[in-house]
Amino acid sequence: MQNPVQHVSALKDKNWWRQAAVYQIYPRSFADSNADGIGDLKGITSRIDYLKSLNIDAVWLSPFYPSPLVDGGYDVSDYRNVDPKLGTLEDFDEMLAALHNVGIRIFVDIVPNHCSHLHQWFQDALATPPNSPERNRFIFRDGRGEDGNQPPTDWVSHFAPSAWTHESAFGGVHNQWFLHYFAPEQPDWNWDNPEVADDFLKTLKFWADRGVDGFRIDVAHGLKKDLSEPFRMRNTLEHEIDRPADGNGILADRNEVFDVYKQWRKLFNQYDPPKVAVAEANVLPERIPLYASKETLGQCFDFRFIFTPFNARAYKENVTEAIELAKLNGSSCTWCLSNHDQIRHATKFGLDKSVDRRLWMLSDGTSAQLDKEAGTQRALAATLFILALPGSTYLYQGEELGLHEVTDIPESMIQDPQYLKNLKFDKGRDGCRVPLPWNSSADYFGFSSGASHLPQPAWFKNYAVDMQFGKPESSLSTYQVALRIRKNLMCEESMTWHETGNPEVLHFSRPNGWNCVINFEGDDYLIPEGEILLSSTPLVNRRLRAGSTVWIRQ
Ligand code: GLC
Ligand code: CA
């Protein structure tokens, strides 16, 4: 056991992020300490032993700031505080100290593209006339047509048909429209205004000084827009030119955004070790290195595994391409299979290939088309595969339990604007945000002693932490052991592919003799010689079943 002093010195390593295993906590759904059905910071602190047992290097907390929760907290009304529903700044300090004390670092989520309509500065903007300094912190414009009753452009938002909302929707009386890349309750900041840039530096410094180790930057490709007039209309562009490779799109991924991150980097580098950052940038793969450079954020999510079926050829291509990209700017890879915006990967991998996931979810996901066991098994195999790769891995709470998507949340309880505001085009993301099951026999499976904010299905019982803890073949134990081995075997950031003679089987090794073999489909595969460290399903005579991964030491 490491003592706290050793942890503190380990926390000084400036390259800790390069190959970290980072566990994403969605605070409202992790653990509730006061029976109101909403997970909170004290709940996280109460589960430190569990987090420690996972052998992770860091946690990333989705937003816990004051918010009306139109978009699960990604609509922030005060960037330098804790939502009273989730606790206080003292609770935050206590949680941070408890995490650091067991050697776990912490990332917080920064949401710079937009705030909540309830943010004081947006309220001030609504209350003042066009061209006022207050209004100029956001993007207000006159409408088109007689009386200005048409939005200024045909730009679309992610969560609503138009990217413009008339200010009267929130009580403004000056007949202007404001821009929002997401829901109307998430007005976009005007990043051409230095006051906005200064305020974000203040926010970053606030959390950095409190001791957080890193930042996850939400919608990092947003921020800068092409607001030159006459506006470019969307209907004159090809859809894919929304975020073109030349960095001259209308609403996102514009080259000027890197000026912002260069400024942030200067601030981060004033700390020892420097603060780290990972960009959430939904951009063309070739643009990822721009966000992940040493002069900008340092790391950028590469979501390709989230969109890749469980398939040998695709997995090999993914790895090769992502490693090439990471090398371009001295960053490290960011593998991930799940997060709070995606259908849980156990469910994706358990669905028949012919199923249209969007329609399946809208029809409440009947279990007939889902092979839950196969999904959980493949999910574990995929996880062991990515955990052995060079680079960092981002895990999402509940995946260690093998949890599946909850597909049958009653319509009246759905919270996600992706469903509610988007003409119900898809079911949204609540199904991966259902509170964790801790205890199979407790009310609300030990998440809370009051009704949880999203309903937990009865089948969560079988996935509860207490059903798996200490059981060697459980998903949870496999994660715990894998992450422990990974920590001990961490080595230089490189890997070599080995010929397997079977197109369904991939084999690679790390420079220190750590080998990983995955069998996607078909016949059992006789694994190479070496000490078996861990396997996602039991081996029989050194034969690896389909949908399984093994780690070997040679
Ligand atoms: C990011 C978040 C997502 C949120 C959106 C708007 O994509 O991950 O949850 O809805 O930004 O803030
Ligand atoms: Ca609570």
C-alpha cells in the first residue's frame, strides 16, 4: 500500500496524463448522500474506496455547477460554484482532497461555447438594448423579413431546428435573435469579446488554484463563428462543409479557436505540474492534432471506437490511424468506448447488425433483438483491447459493471433535450445516465434512499456492485484487475502488431513483453506462449473464444 506522501510525489509527474486511465463520473447519477434522488459531491466522497479499488489514475467529473439542468448541467449558470443540489465548494474541496489522498487526480468539465439562459450575464443582456456592452457578450442580431420576424440565417442547432431564438422567448423586448449551437436555453458566448475570454481565464484559474489537475473542454470546436456579413447561408453549402478541413466553417472548428487555447495553455503551464486538458472536438480526424498540440490543449478525444462495430479489420485500422495522428504533435492517444452521450457499448455490441439503433431505441428497445450476455462479453473484450494500447483510456461510470443502456424510460421522465427539443428524432441519452446500482437488495439499489431522478430498471439488480465485488469472473473484478496490471506494466508508448494467421484475431505487444490477443468471431484461437495475465472469458487449453481478449506476458 502506498502511503499518502508517496501519492503526493507521484502527483508531481508532468507526463501523468499520457497513459492515464480516466474514469468519467456523471455526478447526478453516481451516488446520492441526502435522499433527494440526485447524486452529489458528498456521494462521490463516500465512494472513494470504490474508486480506489478500480485502480484508475484520474476521474473526470461532468458539470456540477449551478444549472437549471436543461442539458444535464451542460447549461451552466455560474462557472465558479457548485450547484446547491449537488453540494458546496467545501464539499468539492473535501472530495478533491479525498481523491488526491488515494492518488487519484481530477479533471473538471469546462463549458465555454455556451452558458445557461439563467446566467447573470445573459439576463443582463436581455435587459439591455442592442449594441450594449452586456448584449455584446452574446451573439444578438436583428431578424430578416418584415418586422424582423425571421431568424437572421438558416443555421441549425444540435437541439433545435434553428440556431436562433427570438429574445422574447426569454422575456427580451428588443426584437432581436440570439445564437445557440445547442438548445435555446444554452446561448452561445461571443468569443470575439475580450471580456468573455477574460472571464473564462478567471474560471480556469479558479479551479486550477483549487487543485484540479485537468480540464475536459466541452464542444472545444465551437467558440469562434464566422459572423461576417452578409452571413453565409447554410443552404448554399454542402452539408459536409459545416466543419471543413480548412478551418473556415461557419459555426465551428474555425482556426481562430486555437488563439483561445494558446492563451489557456500559457495559464496551464504556470502550474507545476502543468494543468492538462482534453478537448471534446467533433471534427475531421485530420483536425484533431490542432486541438491536441503542446501549444493548445495537449490532448483531444478521438471518438472513432465509439462509432466502430466490433470487427477485427476496423479495430486494426483505428489503432493505426489514431497512433499516426497522435504522433503528429507529440500528444498521446485517447481511447474510449462509452461516455454520457452514447449508447452503452455493451448494448451496441449485443445488438444484431441489422438493427437500426435509433429506431430500436425509439421503440423502447425490445430485448428480443438484444443478446445482453454477448454484448457484455464483447464489451469487456473491447475494453481489455483498448486498455493495453499505448495512450490514455477514458472509461464511463457503469461500464465496469457491464451495464446496458436503459431503453424504456417512460416518456414523461425523459430529461434529455436531444429528444425533447429535437422533434423526438432519437431517444436521447438518458439511457446511459441512469443512476448506478450499488446494492442489489437496497431501495434504489443503494444509489439513494429516495426515488432516483431517472428510474432504474429491475434488471439493474444483477449488475449491482455487491453482486460483482470480489467475484473473479465478474466484469467489475476484470476491470479492477486489468487496471491494476496496466498500472504495473505501464511502459513506453509504442506497440507492434503480430501476424495471427486468422483475420478474426488481432495480436499486438508492448515493448516490455505485454501482449494482447483479441478474437472477434469464429473458431477458438490457440494463443501464443507466455504467462497468462488475464482473460475476459475463461480459456480452455489456451484456446480463446470468440468475443474475448487475453493478456499474456512473454
Ligand atoms: C457536449 C456534451 C454533451 C452536451 C453538449 C452541449 O457534447 O458532452 O453532453 O449536451 O456538449 O453542451
Ligand atoms: Ca443528493
